[in-house]
Amino acid sequence: MIITLAMAIPALLLQAAPSATDAAAAPQSDSQATQASASAEAESAPATKVADASVPITDKSHPDYVRCRSERVIGSLAKRTKTCKTNREWEEVARVGNRGARDIVESQQVGMNGQ
């Protein structure tokens, strides 16, 4: 009979793995029980944090609150597009637009030095 590596590895893993009855029959010390309960609490803690993250933001001044604006499409009398961004993103859009307008105005000004 020829034994291949693919057949030998699962057999070795089955021999090395403790059975469920061995784990239940073995008495646990207090430190092992404390470690087991601490690891169970640690595993459940991220689940509650994920649930908290899925709560919608109701404060309209919060930077991550999503606002939607309806804007007219150029060339159409009735068509509109809906754009949704966070407050932080809307502030950045306003900042970039104001900076561009300021640059245009400043470039058109004639100063004392004959520009």
C-alpha cells in the first residue's frame, strides 16, 4: 500500500487534535476559567462597538452628518441631480470654490506697482 502525503497529513491532524469529550472531562483550574471568560468577553466587546458604529448621526452640525443637495442640470429646465456629502466634504468644496474665486479677483486687481 502506498501512502501519499495528502493522506498522511489529515490522519496526523486527527490524532493530534483533542476530542470534545477529553476537553469536557479535564478539570479547569480557576485561572483557566478566568482566562476563558475574559477571552469570551473580549470577543463580544467588538460586536457592541460595531453596533454603536451603525447608529445614524442625528446631530446636523456633526462633521460626519450626511447632507444632500439638489442641483439643477445646466441646459435643462426640470432635470436635477442629487449630491450627498458629509459636512466635512461640503466645507472642503466651499473652501476650494472660495479659494478659486479669490484667486481670480486678486489676479484682476491693479496695484500701486503698475501691474
